[in-house]
Amino acid sequence: MLTKDQAICLRTVDYSETSQVVTLLCRRAGKLGAIAKGAKRAKSAFEGPLEVFSYGQAVFKAPPSGGKLATLTEFGQQPRFRGLRSSLYGLHCALLAAELVDGLTHEADAHPELFDIFVQFLSDVQEARGRAESLALLVLFELSLLQETGIQPMLKGCANCRRPFKPPWRQVYFSSSANGLICEDCEQAFPEKTRLSCPVGQTLSDLKGLVTAPEAVLNDVEKVLIYHFRELMHREPRMAKHLMK
Ligand SMILES: [Zn+2]
């Protein structure tokens, strides 16, 4: 049986001279690994090879029982995200976001809201003017990703004692094992943690400040999130080094 779904490509790997294995985020079907046979031929049902951020309507056959890969039979590409490649920094933000979506979702687990949020993020970052705006969009997207995958961190106050975050907390930490901010009274109980500056803690606990935060603070906020994703995924996100230069 063939399934039709809106999809966006998260990852591609060359499989043979003419074929690709692709990871798609589908709106209704969730994440899907699929083989696109002949995708690299001049004439194919995919309108050219698939790339990260190829977007459009996918038609696919579910994997055979016991098999891992679906078979992509058509991909009607819409040129929606070609502008992403016009800003290297924006592109790096988008590639990190795609890597995190891939790392935090499971195959066939449907997340239509996450699909919509991801598509909106890509369109916003494509229009973003400058690094600060791209970074603020990335931070908001990463927090939405955590929320949509059911692991929203506690950022309004201490994840351990629930004391609301208010300056003047002299010290503030983020701990992945606590899944949130940690106050100075609780920090000793959490060996795995990273220390934040007060403006970074403040920006994380009240996201309204993201829009006006200076680029240096946004950079540090993103560093905390990358720290958290590294702990969650048990590896360094590949794109992290391009953003944290
Ligand atoms: Zn506490």
C-alpha cells in the first residue's frame, strides 16, 4: 500500500551510484528511513537527488515486515527552502536543528506539531537578518523540540527545589540529569551540570528577553542547550562546532 505525506528531508546518504538512503520527517507518518532508487539519475520520480531540506509530497511503500527501510516511489519537490543556502550562519543553524530532530525522534512516531514548527523555523531562519536573529530562532526551536518530544526542561526556577528563578541568585547552573536550572543550594547534589552567567539564566527563565538579548548572551544560551543535547544524545552534535566557533 502506498502512503502520501508531506515530508522534509533531514539526512541523505549515497547508497549506490544512482540511489540514496534518506531520512524524512513526515507530517503524519513521523520519521522515516527510505530508499530512493535511481534518485541520482537525470530523470527520476524525485525531480533530482534529494538534499537536506528538500520539501514536498512524498509517496512511499512501508518497509517489508522485518525490513527497516521504506521505499520512496515519488517526491514532488517544492522549492521552499532553497534560500537557506544564501546565509552560511543561517544554514548552520538549520542543519543543527535537522540533526537534533533526527537525534531526538523515533521512527514512525508521529509529531505533526513538530513538523509544522520545524517548517516554520526553517522559513523564519531563511528570512532572518543577521546572526542574533538566527540564534534566537534556533533557541526557541530547540526548546519547542524538547517540549514536543516530552522532555521540556524546567527553566522558570530550580528543577530540584522549585524555587522560582529571580535575580539576585548568585549562582545558577543547568543540569541535564535534573532537566533544568539548579539553584546554588541544590547544586551540590548534581555532579553533572554547567554553570551559567546570571544574564544567561535570566534569558532562559524568561524567553521574552531573547528578542533583545545581545548576541554574546544568545551564544551562551545556545552553548547551554548544546551541552544539554550532548548529554541527551550521548554524543556531540556534529554541527555544534560550526556554531560555537
Ligand atoms: Zn534548588
